Amino acid sequence: MADAVIHTENLTRKFGAFTAVDAISFSIGRGEIFGFLGANGAGKTTAMKMLTGLLRPTSGSASVAGFDVRSEPEKIKQNIGYMSQRFSLYEDLSPKENIRFWGGIYGLDRKTLREKSARLLEALDLQEAADTRLSSLPLGWKQKLAFSVAQLHEPKIVFLDEPTGGVDPVTRRRFWDMIYETADNGITVFVTTHYMDEAEYCDRISIMVDGRMAAIGTPDALKDEFGVSSIDDLFIRLVRPTPIE
Amino acid sequence: MKSFRGFVLKEFLHIFRDRRTAAILFGMPMLQLLLFGYAIRNEISEVKLGICDLSHDQATRAITSKLLSSGTFSAKRNLRSPEEIGPAFASGEMNEAVVFEPGFAARLQRDGFCDLQVITDGSDPNVSRIITGYTASVIQDYLGEQYAPFSAPGVVPVPVMLFNPALRSVYLFVPGLMALILMLVSALMTSISITREKEIGTMEVLLVSSLRPTEIILGKVAPYMLLAFINVLTVLALAFMVFGVPCRGSLPLLILESLLFILTALSLGIFISTITASQQAAMMISLGGLLLPTILLSGFIFPVASMPLPLQVFSNIIPAKWYLIIVRAIMLKGADFSYLWQETLVLVLMTVLLMAASIRKFSERLQ
Amino acid sequence: MRRSITIILVILRKEFLQIFRNRGMLPIIFIMPFIQLLILSNAATFDVKNVPFHLQDFDRSSLSAKLAEQFTGSGYFRLTGESFGSTQAIGELVGRRADLVLVIPKDFERDLEVSGSAPVQLVINAEDGFSAGVIQGYTSQIIADFNREHRALFSAAGAGRVFPEIRIKSSAWYNPELEYSHYMVPGILVILVTMVGLFLSGMNVVREKEVGTIDQINVTPVRSTEFIAGKILPFWIIGLGELSLGLFIARFVFHVPMQGSYLLVYLVASIYLLVVLGMGLLISTVTETQQQAMFIAWFFMVIFTLLSGLFTSIESMPHWARNMTMFNPVRHFVDIMRRVMLKGSGLAEISRPLLILCAYAVAMLSLAVNRYRKVSA
């Protein structure tokens, strides 16, 4: 892929004798929605941590937004947004204060921040709740806010680690609308998820099994390749090759 | 009942599975007792003495050498004039200065009396007072030796130091440290255990379970009771074997009273956890709120009887004060239960009150 | 540089918002320390007063009555009972009804008049060896006075002779009234400021780890130095604020003199707080849960407090312990506070402990910055 914003080659991470991520290689293009699937413990989070510069690879190489994860992790950080599995804004601060803090951390100046904050709160329909503590807001709203906050500094790539865990289907659907919007703006979305229906929304998906990449491609192509009717079936087939009677 | 047993078992596993924490909880009290038991003393030795001798006669030399050979005063510094006293104090190189007036011995012979100035660095009033007293008694001894044959001694005091004839401060401090350490460790452990469940949300699960509030509280205390009991045994063993503190009373009584005390401390911890919302707050109260009051108001270092009356009254709510009285009485004075039932009763009442208040607070959450 | 300052200020603002929003913690941080300062500063006194004493007068003569009177009239002792059985006396001591038993033997008066000397027994409760020593001091003083006043009665041999006397004029500099609170308030204040600083900073980062926000921070381009600075600054300000309030209480409630300069106190405090906060953050970055962080902070706090020379003097410790206290920042700050406030020591006199604190501050901060790693190896 010529304009790849994420590119890995034999990326590997070991913890002692255990290999969490075993020589994975892939490329993701600009504006792509890339679904990163796998059972718990398959190595998803470890791979994501390496790509976001939180964890150093044991071997192999990876570049994110044109920077090497080994030598330039801080440059990568300026160009990525991140929203983690655990809800990660400050619960005891208000939406406004959270926006101001995270924007400030990325070095946005006061004026830009004020404008962005107003636009964002309006887009999320959060004006009335702008000064209430996050802890009293519903989870769906908080996740949408977290997603927006992750893009305050206009990153090239957004990493989403199980962003929709624990919310109702309607809110999930709306969350995906936001993801599409982001991708339409040319931002790459790298998302891990448990929900197989969400996998169908992605441009391309990969499935990790025991630290290796068992499949990668568009959802339709993969269904054809493995002869299954849904991603759900595909997932079960790959994760559990021999069905249990 | 069955679910209660399961709950207690879960609590046990919880504590002992986390090896590191368990090691800290066992190791810390021992380490601290060893450290403090050796380090904390209030016997004063090596007082840095300065002599300003403006007379230089046989009496001043005799007194100086008597002071220096008494074992209390260590370094001697010769001051040429009283002006040198100030700088020597300010630099911390001297604690006391003795000034002999000119013609000291001659005046003593001629007039039958003379003046001796004893100047101390009063910024530490305690040391200042003691060393002034030491100096005075050395001078009295000197006079006694010089002139006793010519005079009737009069009433001769024969002091008998009961319970601790060598006046070793270890005997005073080791029981005090036991009280302090057991108090802090026990209260700390339980206060965090419940707030932690509140914070990670598992408390809600417990509350909707079939367990009654009393059972939850007791289930929380039980494993820590065992932990604290092991702490009591190790701490007592150290006191006897390492520090040689005697146990003149009954050992079983001492152990029972210690158990009662840790129960009081654990209940206090539980109570703290029911009134706080976060681990941080629980921690701050159970250490920040207990450390200084326990050190200062229990009689561990400072005698309660010397405090202003309001503080003496206030000190009654410090559990360690009562335990300390009990421990010292049993270990040093060989007291039996007939002497200690009142103090014991106070601890029992405190425990019951704290427990009842915690259970009440807890039941409120349910409604 | 300007970017760094902005980022530090952003973190600072957030920390302050969080601190002041935590209703449960506010009274603990801002009220509890001062209540303790107000109450506890009066508790620390070694004065021995109103010693309960028990009398066993087997002589029942006019002289023995006079001796007993000398004891009760001294102001040091308070008569709590009389008895005539020897086991009873021990019981009084065990039961805490008396700390001193004065036993005047039979024939006390006759012996004095005939031979010029007679023993009296002073049974002292020596559980607390220190107080026992003081009690003994009181008794010798009372008996010496008694001997002087009644010398003429004693024996023909002693009568008429002049017993030479060395009059001791004692004075205590810096604190002539020997006020304990002057000595204790600066020290207790140090402990309270330390406690608040160490705990707040010690819980801080590890809490973000537990909640998960630390990951979010780590994927931002914020630098370790900026992060640590933004974390330290709010507690540093709170620490100095608490110190100021404490100094105000010291001055106007306890009338502790300030012989030295406030400027010097603040200079030292600014450095000292860096040590404490750096240490707190270090604990916070090396632990995984708040519980672990608390145990460690607790452990050090207890050691720092008891080995600070605040309650028992460093000089009475054995040599190894004395050397160990050189590593105790609390000891140095307590020492400096006392010296500056009570003796008016200047920068030159406190340079040694101050240099140690500086070295400590540098070590703690660089360790904290170093141990806080955004990238796990």
C-alpha cells in the first residue's frame, strides 16, 4: 500500500517465554476503518500498545503515521488519538473541563480550544450537561465524548480499544455513525471489538489467534475465502478449529 | 450461615493470595518494633558541655572533672569568656555551659557559699531541664564528699526503683511501640478493605446478597483478626526475646488483652471505612488521624498525668492509652485481672460501640 | 519552553479541580491537620506534676509529720492515701493510685536526734524510668530542704557548723520559661505538612493507573518532566499554604517566637516539599494499586516520624540509628525549623542540613521522572 499510515513487518512482542504477538505484518491506508478482532488474550491489546508507543516491540518493525515505533514514539503520539477499553476521561471533571485538559495536554492554544470545545459540545448535544460531572452522565454519552476528545488535536489515526463495550445497540449504532464521519475526513480508524456485527461495518478486518494473524481482508472477501455466511461463523471457525460436540 | 462461611473464606483467600501485601502486613510490624525498640531512647548521654572557668582553682578543677567523669557529659569545650556561649549554642556544638565565678574556691571557704551559673540551650526544654538537674546533683555530691565528715547527714533518702530498677527506657517504650504498631496496622488494614470494595464496586454485590450487614462486617474482620493475632504473637516474642522485657504477670492474660485491643483497633478501622467514600480518605484518617494522637495521647512517650486537664480527659478516647496501661501493668508490675478490669471494660465498650455504629451505618446503605 | 509551561499549567489546573471537588478529602487535607496541631501541641510535655503519693508513717512523731508535710506542701506531690502494711504499698503502685510511696521507719525522730541521721524509704514506680528519675530528683530536693531547715534539731555534733553551699543559678537560653509548646509546635507542623504531601502525591499517579486515565496520558506527547512537574506543583502550593497557616497558628495561638527569618523558613520548606512530593510520586509510579502505595507511604511515614527527633532526642539514639536519621528528611526539616524559629539561626548555620535536603530533592525528583515511563520496555 503506497499511502499506508500504519505498516508493520514481523512485529513481535514476548513476555518472558510467552509470545503475545507473533510476527504480524500488515498495512492500513489513509481513511480506512480497520477492525482488529480476536479472542481475549489473543494479543490485540499488546499489538495496539506497540502501535501507540506504550510498549516496545521485541522484534520486527512498525511505522505509524510515518514514524518508527521504536525510535520516534513521541512523534507518533502527536499524530494519534486513543480511546481505551476502560473509559478514560476524568469522571470527576465536567465535559468542558475534560476537553480543556486533554486539548491543553496536546498543546492546543486557548482560542482554538474554546472554539473546538463549543463546536464539540454542540455536535454531541451536550451543552446543558457541559458543566456537570462526567460520573453522572450515561455511558453512551461519555464514550462519544471520549471519542471526540481523542480527535481534538486532529490526529491522522484514531485507535479505539473496544469503544462500545457495555452500551445499548442504538447508542452503538450512533457511535459508528461518528466513526464513519471520522473516516470520511481522511482519518484512519483502528478499532478492536467483541461485536461481530460491528466487524461488518469495517472496511477491512483482521482476526488474531494466539498472537498470529489468522485472517485479513474485507469482510466479504473473508467470508468467501472461508466459505462462511457471517463474520461470527468465521470467527468461531478460526478461534476454535475443531468444533466441540 | 453457609453463605457466611463462603464469604469469610473468600476474604481469607483475598488477603493471603496477595503474597506481597501479606508479607508487608506481617513483616512491617516486626521490622518497626526492632528498629524503634533499639533506636528510641530518652536516656540522655553525651551532653556536650562547655566550661567557662574564671577562677582556675582546685575546687573548679575538681568539679569539672567530676562532671566529666559522671558519664552524662561527653565533650568538654573551654570557653574563655561568657560571650562565647551564644555562638556555641547557635552552632549546636554545645548543650550546656557551666560558668565558675572568679575566686570560686576562696569565696566558698570564706563566705560558706558561692555562685555557679548553669546555662542550657533551652530550645529543647526537656534536655535542658534534665541536664540542669544532673549538674545540680553532681555538685551536691561534690559538696557531700568534701564536707560530709564535718556535718550530720540528717534524713537520708533510700530510693527503691520498683518494676524497672535500671530505669531502662526500653521497658517503657517497647510496650508503647506494641500498642502503636498494632493499632495502626489493624486500623489501616480494615479501613482500606471495605472502601476498596466500595471503589471497585463489589460492595454493591455484597449488599444485594443474602448476607446481613452484621455478617458482612464480621466476615471482613475475621481474617484480619487472624492476621493481627499473628502480629501480636510476633511482637510479644520480640519484646521478650530481643528486648528482654519481662512478663511478670500472666502471659495468657496478656495475650487475651492484646486480642481485645486488636479487636478494638479493627473495629475502628471498619468504622472509618463506613464513614469514608474512598481508599484515600480512609487511609488519611487511619494514618493521618491516628498516628500523632496515638503517639502523643496514649502515654507512649509523654506521661498523660502531665498534660493539661482537657487533654487528659480527651486522651480517654484513645484506645491505645488503655491498652498501654494494661500491658505495662501486666508486663512490668505483674498485675492480675483484679487491677485491670476497668481498663478492660473500657476497651470492650469501645469495641462494642464501634461495631454497633458500623453495622448501623452499613444498614442505612441498604435502605 | 513556553509549550512546557502551558502544559504544566493545564495539569496543575486539572489537579486543583480534582482536589477541590473531592468533598470527602477536603476536611481531611485542610482541617484535620490544624485541629491536630491545636490539640496535640499541648500534649507533648515531660513535666512531672501532681505525682500521686502514698504515705506509710511508722514513726508518727512530730518530725515525721513535718517531713510528710514538706512533701505535700512542695506542690509536686499529692497525697492519695496512708497505710501501714508493706504489701499494701506495692498494691498502691500496681493499681496506679500512687507513683511514690514514702516509708518513714519507726524511731525516725529518735535516730535523728541521737545520731543525726535517719533513713527514709522512697519506693518509686519506675515503669517510666524517666519520670522516676524526675520524681527522685524532687524528693532529694525536698529532703535537702528539710535537712537544712531542721539541722539544729538533729545532733549536737552537727549543730553550729556551717555547711558550705554552692548556689546554682540556672538559666535556659532561647526558651527561658522552658515552654514545651515552643519546641513541639514547629516539629508537629512539619509532620502534618509531610503527611499531607506524601499521601496526596503518593496516591496520585497510582490512582490514575487504577482508573485507567494514565494510558490515555501516555499516548499523548506530554513529557515525563512536564507530567511530574504538573503533578508536583499543586501539592507544593498546598503544602506551602498549610505551612503558612500552621506558622500563623504557631505565632498567634502558641506564641512561638520567630527569632530567624520567615524567608529562610520558606526557602527551606520549598526545597523540603520537593523531597516529600518527589518521594510520593516515586512511590506512586512504582506501585500498581493504591493499597500498595498506601502501605509503603505508611511505612515510611511512621519511621520518619519516630526517628525525626521530634519526640525523643536524636542524641539519645545509638550511633547506627543516629547515622540512619541522616537519611530522614523529616529530621532535617524539624531541626532547621527549630533552629531558625527558636535560635534565630541563619543560612550559614543551617547550611549542612539544607545541603542534605537539596541533594535529596535532586535525587527524588530525578528518580521520579526516571521511573515514570511512558513506554514499557
